[in-house]
Amino acid sequence: MADEVKIEDTATQAAAAADELELLKAERDELKDRFMRALADSENARKRFERDRREAEQYGGSKLARDMLPVYDSLSRALTHATEDQRAIAGPLLEGVELTLRELQNVFSKHGIAVIEPKAGDLFDPKEHQAMFEAPVPGTKAGSIIEVMGVGFRLHDRLLRPAQVGVSSNVGG
């Protein structure tokens, strides 16, 4: 009888140890799963942070860049509309304006800002151009640019401002 009690105690202890082992394995598996999820979350957060950092580095100055576009426009307009008489009278002043515009272009280039300069005859691209008007012009194809009223700008691969253009609406070309 004592042997039977010892065997039952040993069997009970073995069953209890097996149950405890199963509980420990389940807890281990749960902790491993939680660890792997936390590791994945951490990696995703690191990648998201890196992407946000790159975007901030590339596009963080877009508001300032957009605010500088009218300066470019004004300097370009001043040079475009200067007559020969004005150039003769105020040559050094206009030279200073040219140098200032060139420096602004260098700064734009350094920071990834590109000028979008369509030409008459180019095809209208709604991703880069804004149609200010449409007109039927003989000798042109529908959808081709007939007049450029303002250049556009791109910051890396993002559009800052579309080029403002007039577009031919000829049906038969």
C-alpha cells in the first residue's frame, strides 16, 4: 500500500510537473510572440522615422521655396521688360539684377528646385502646366502650348507651382 501511495504521489507530481511545463511553454510562446511583435513595431517605427526625416530634409523648405518664387518672377520680369534705352542708362543696375537672379537660380538648384520652362509648341502636361486659357490658333495641334505666361517650379519630384500656359483648342489641327 505504501508503494502504491508513493507511485500515486510520483504520478501526481509528474502530472503536475507536466502541467507546469505546459504552462511555462505557453507563457514562453506568448512572451516570444510579444517580443517579436515589439521588435517588428520598433523596426517599423525606425523605418517610418527615417522616411519622415528624409522627407523633412528634402521637402521641409517647400514653404520658404514657394514664398521665394515671386522674387524670381519679379527679377525675371524686370530683366525681360527692360528696354535698350533703359539698359543704356541703367546698365550696372540691370547687371546687378541679372547677378541677383543668377544667384537665386544657384540657390534653387543647390536645394533641388528646378524651373519648369515650357515652350510654345510643347504638349500640355496637366502634371506640370496650368491652362490659363484655350484658343483655336491656326497651324497648331489641339493640346499644344501656344503661350507661356509664367514658369513653374518643382522641388525634387514635387510640384511647387505649375507653369501657366495658354493651350490650343484646335479640333482639326
